[in-house]
Amino acid sequence: MSIDTEELTTCPARITLDASQLAFFDGLPSAAPSLQSELGCELEHGHEGSHAALGQQVEATMWWLQWTLSASEINPYTWCPAQQAPGTQSRNDNDCTLFDGHLGRHSSATTYWSADQAA
Ligand SMILES: [Zn+2]
Ligand SMILES: [Zn+2]
């Protein structure tokens, strides 16, 4: 298995949460102390489909804000199951940090990699 070592380039899109979105995240039973009112897309530069930023994580559920030029919505997801080092028991920095079913390449803290390179 080879890891794509292409330079990490994240989509530059950003979104400012509106009052109802902030209120929604505020109402989640999350231990996260502070929610940023502006979030940046966490997908790969040039990705297809909606932009996506992780708003809050509540236990196994990740609430992602997804948006296009004309609309935005908050959707619950679980973690993308892809790992760069398959077989490891717990999540680590090499696991995909995106949501299950995302478009484009998988993303970790250090790199992007293609699905056909993962197990
Ligand atoms: Zn984006
Ligand atoms: Zn992934």
C-alpha cells in the first residue's frame, strides 16, 4: 500500500453560522466548551458536492454543517471508517477525520489518501 504524499490542500470555503445554527449546536449535550461561529470546510480542495465542516461531536454522532452557495444544513454522521493503518483498534491521527460517505479522498491530520489505497 502506498500513501499519497501530495501536499495537504484544504478547501478554502468558510461559513458563518446563523443564529439558529448556533442555537442548535448550543443545545447539544456536548462537553465542547466553545463553538466557533465561523467554520472552514474540511474537505479536499476542489472536492465535489457540498462543503462540510464538523460542528460538534456528541458521543458517536458527529454533527456536520454542510453548505452550498445557496443553502446550508446540519446533518448527523458517524465517522468515516477508513484507516491508513487498517487493523488498529482505536482511532488515531492516521484515521480519516471526515464523515461516513464523504466525497473525495479521505483526510487525516497529516494527509489525504484515495479510497483505493485503503483496505
Ligand atoms: Zn469545501
Ligand atoms: Zn474517509
